[in-house]
Amino acid sequence: MQGAEAIDWYLIRTKTGKEKWVRDQLRTIVPEVFLPMLKARTPRWGRMTPSLGPLFPCYLFGRFELRRHYFEIKYLAGVHGLVSAGSEPLAVPAQILEQIRQRAKDGVVEITERPLSKGEQLVVVQGPFRGFGAVFERYLSGDERVAILLRTVDESGPRLVLP
């Protein structure tokens, strides 16, 4: 008699916006499903508002016997497939899930904002100056507004850029 097949964690790729639906469907099929969520502030109608969405958009974790559940998961509506190397699905080490769970409270990871200090080195990540280096100067009045000294392409020194 053969031993029982290992129950491993796998990363399941979903269609856009279908993470919660797939999670709910998988709960009836496999022993364990984990969809870590991210609480963050996102721009909405010109203001930064709290939002809750998947930590890894289009991905969730499932723990199951690969041989037993592969085809029903692979062809489940809302699923693109399992993350694989070639045609072989890759097991995710349990330590990775444990590290995510340690950072989460009730499955939600929250990125805490820390105040910036004058002189702190930054990189602009959005907008027309994306990728430019900058130095934090000060907070301005109004929600989510700051003054930074922007390093230009010619590196002739910082210049004050106000929003």
C-alpha cells in the first residue's frame, strides 16, 4: 500500500478581480485556502481613501493533494492555473505562508505610514517625474501634500517642486 500523498501549499492564479470568488469556491474543495488582504490608502476621486484588496492581486494560496485536486482547480471558473515551472506546479514552502500570516491580523496586512523627515532620500513612484530621485523638504497644507527637492536628469542639483 502506498503512503498518503503530501498536502502542500500551491499558488493559484486567478482571473482579474476573481480572487474572493475563487477562494469561496475552493473552500468547498480543498482543506485550506489563504487569500491575504492588504489594507492601504489608494487614490479615489482625487483623495486618498482606505481600501482593502488582495495582497497579491490575481493570486491566492491553496493547500491540497496535487494529484487529487489538480484538474478540478485548474479548470475551476475564475482560475487561470497554478504557478508552475514548465508544466509542473510548484509547491510553496509553508514558511512563506507563515511569514505572511505573522505580518497579518485576521488575514489582513496593513502597511503603516511613517512620517517623512526633512532631508530623507526618496524616489518618485507615480506621475510625470516617476523614477526621479528626490529629497523630502516639508509637509504642505492639505491632505497628502508635500514639498520635495527633485533631482533633475542633468544632476545639476535639487530644485524645489511644489504640487
